[in-house]
Amino acid sequence: MVDNPHIGSSFDDFLEEEGILQECELTAIKRVIAWQVEQAMQKQGLSKSDMAKQMNTSRASLNRLLDPDNVGVTLQTIQAAASIVGKRVKIELVDVDVKNHLESSTC
């Protein structure tokens, strides 16, 4: 019987081993934000043009915010969109297990 080194490990462990955990987490966060803004716009009956106008930005900028794969959006843009739809942005730094993080970062 061959022992599988991945049995008992988490998906996060796998992503960390592949060196893509942070990228995946960032993309997931951006997808949630884009979805939440879009849902709030629909609930309020806001078109993209109306939303962009209220944000004092271009429709192209709003499209970047609503693109779930575009992680290069500023906090200012996210906050402006949240404010228009009656939301606020909450960002939190959380502790990581430094020992495990350092061990997985070394070659």
C-alpha cells in the first residue's frame, strides 16, 4: 500500500504548496465583492451608467470593479461603490500561524 502524503492535509495546504494560496484568496475576495455590489445594484434598480455617474467615475472603472477576476481595483473605488448602495467596507487583518507559514515558505 502506497502512503498518500496529502491525506489529512487541507486544500489550503495544497494551494500553499503550489505557491498560489494568496492569489486564490485574493481572487475569491474580489469575486465576492463584485457579486455583492452587483446584487445591491440590481436590488436598487441601478444601471451601470447610473452607478458610475453617482460614483463620479467612468463606466469602464465600474466594469473593472464588477469583473470578478480583476483584482487590481482600489479600495477607494470599492468604498465609493459600497457607499452608493448603502454599504460600508470592512477590512480586517488576521493572525496567521507564523510557524507553519515560515516552514511552508522555505525550500
